[in-house]
Amino acid sequence: MQTTSALYKQILANQNHWFETKLLIVGVGEFDETQLFSISTNIEMFQNSPTIGTASAGEIEVKMLNPAEPIPTMATLIPYVRAVGLAPTGGSAELDNDILSSEGASISNDILVFAEGTAVINESDIVEFLATDYEESYSEWIQQGVYFVDTREVIKSESNVDVLVLHGYDAMLKAEQMFVSSTILGNSVDIDMVNEIARIMGVAVDERTTALMTMGYIIPLPTGYTLREVLGYIASMYVGGFIITDVGKLRLVSVLEMPEETNFLINQDYDYITFGGYRIIV
């Protein structure tokens, strides 16, 4: 999960918002919606039912106007999205010794009430004025993966325009190689094995993976196995699977991380099943 700004959240809180997309092709340039027909990404970690012991690759398909610049073999594709819509205007003012001078203002439950609106005192002692006016705003660009071109073709649109179709995968396909290491020559602790596999793949390990892998399972030297098979073996020990995140890091996702409310028994319509008025935990 990526951290988003307060502005992003404000835009999404308003019903009248939409998303813009752009694509960075490393070494070629950025392409916006005037040049893009569509971008779709997909990763099937958990399909119809939870699957453990996997190392799932993400895919991307891009349809765009055929650019004049040549796109290198295995070019890196990085899609981005941002929120666009109305966000409240207004300013803020710092409190001086918890005193705010304003004629006619009253404080009730940390809410300042004015004739034309309200203001909230946040944890940093900043008074944020909640304006009734809104203006069109743009959030930060949020990365949506790192992919590498696998296939390409040029097709004709209905209006006889050249459309370039790019298909690619994320870095998980780099795990389709035999495990060969100059540093791990025998049995090793699980997290050390994951760090070495990530190094061979040329990616970083997501911090949440390190925080999750605390059991210290001993992994035999995986002679004759691919990196992906070793990741799947380790993932099964933690009841989960490995993926590549939106910022290109190797992450272990486990069902053990799921919040408590996801353990309630539900029916096929996703309604809670109760017994004597109590929800059933599985």
C-alpha cells in the first residue's frame, strides 16, 4: 500500500472526481492521455480461492499512438495515476500558546465556529479552516508498477491509425532462473535467502516482508531449483505468496496479515453468518 497525500483524500471524498493516467517509458519519455488509448495491469495472486506458495508475476498491456522514438528491447514501463477533482480551498493558522484571537469565534469540542464556516485544530496545533469554496485540484502522481516489455506489435485502428500494443511483465519473471549464489553456499535463514534472491533479481525487498519474516526457518541450499520455486517454498511457510509491489519491490503477502474482520464466516453473497446473533470466526 502506498501513502497518499491529504489532497488526494480530499479529492476522493468529493463525488465529482476522476483519474488521469500517464506512462513513463524509461529512455524514451512520458506519454499522457493524448497519446494513450488504454493501459491495463493485472496480477493473479489469489484467484477464486486463496493460493499459497506462489510467486506471481504482474502483467501490463498498453495501447498507444505509435511513437516516433524507437522503444528499446525490454524497455521499462512505469504507469502512473493521479486524482483530479474538486478540493476545498482555505488556509491555516498556527496557535500561539493555544490561544487564537478572533472576534466572535467560539470553541466547542475543538471546533472553531465562525459566521462563514468552521475550523479544526489538528494534532500539530494547526487551525485548518474548512472553506465552503472548492476548486479543481490535481493530486500527486502515484506509481502503479514497474514492467518490462515482452512483446510489441502495431495494429490499425478503425480510423486507420497506427496503434502500438505493448505487453510486459514485472520483475518476477527475472526469478525464472536457476539459483546460483556466490554468498549462500549452504543452508541459510529464510530472510537471508529472500534478500539474496532479490539481489540476483535486481530488486529491493519491501520493508513489510522483513517485518513479517520473523520465524527464522532454515532453508536448505536450493540446488537445481529456480529462484521462483524457492520463493514459493518460503511463501508456503508463511501461508502466502510473493509479488512485486507498485514501486518494484519484492513483497511477501500472507493471509496471516489479514485484519481480524476478514476471518468472519460469510455466505456466497458476502453477508456475515451469525449464530445466536454472534458472528462466527474461522
